Amino acid sequence: MSRHPLPGRTRQFALAAAAVLSVVPASSALSKTTSAKGAGNPNWDIVAFEVKSWGQARSSWTIGRDGTGNWAEPVETPSETGAPTHTAYHLIEAGSSGFARIAAILSNLPDPAPDSRDCEQFMPDMAYGTVRLTKGATTTEIAWNAGCMDERYRSFMATLQQADELMREWGKAGKIVRRE
């Protein structure tokens, strides 16, 4: 009997997967999941979205089928040694009709989602992030990069921006439930 917590074949798979993932850049790994399979069928349980710039979180949100969730934003707190930042988490209570609005917006995502690495017109140093569509134990991740200026990609980004703006509106109106 093996003393290792994973049986032989499972352990071999886990080690092989770890080896592959350790040499694949994160952006490349995410781009392999950019098919929006299921994006046109908004039967999701949870939708999550994040915005980053230069590796730093700029905002994020999550909403469940019941319309509850949170919106997070960095908040600068002045101090003598600089301007440290903390994150404020706002409660969202949009109800199931609110979730339906977000799902309706995101159901317009193209399938497959466009890949920013295929752009002809690219502006570096723009915001980037991921939208995650979860149903049960399956999560579809769609990486995005606002630096792609191609028309097809701008249309894709407009859909994401519409959902993000609605969640931002609900988040700003929501009570701050915690700070980190």
C-alpha cells in the first residue's frame, strides 16, 4: 500500500499537470479557456469578474443566481509613509432579477471569445482581467485585455464593460461589509 495520499495514476497526473502549469505563463493558460462555451446560455450559478492593471487588482465582483454578491474596490488611505491601499468590499443585493440582467448582458459574449493575442492593433499597459461563468462544478474562464483595439474585440469588451458598469453601480450603492 502506498503512503502517498494520491493513488499512483492520480499522483502521476497531478505531477504532470503541475509540471506543465509551472512552465506555462498564466496569460497563456487562461487563453486556453477562452471559449465562451455556454456563454450564450446564461444558466450559470455564479458570475465573477476582475480588473487588474500592472498586476494590481483595480476592482472585482461576484454575483450569485439569487442576486447577492459583492463588489470590491481598492481604497487609498493617506499616511505619513505614503498611500497604502486597502480593499473595501461592498454588499450587492440585486435580487434574482438583477442576476438575470447580468446574465442577459453576458449572454451576448461571442463563442468562442476573441483572443487578445490575435490583435492587429494592440496598446500595451491597459487593464486586463478575467470573467468566470460557473455552473455547478464547471467554471468557464474568459481572459480579456482592454489593450486590443481591433473592432471585433472592442465589441466583446463593450459587453464586458456593460456588465461591469452595472455591477459597479450596485456595488457603490451597497454597504461596505469589510475592509482588508
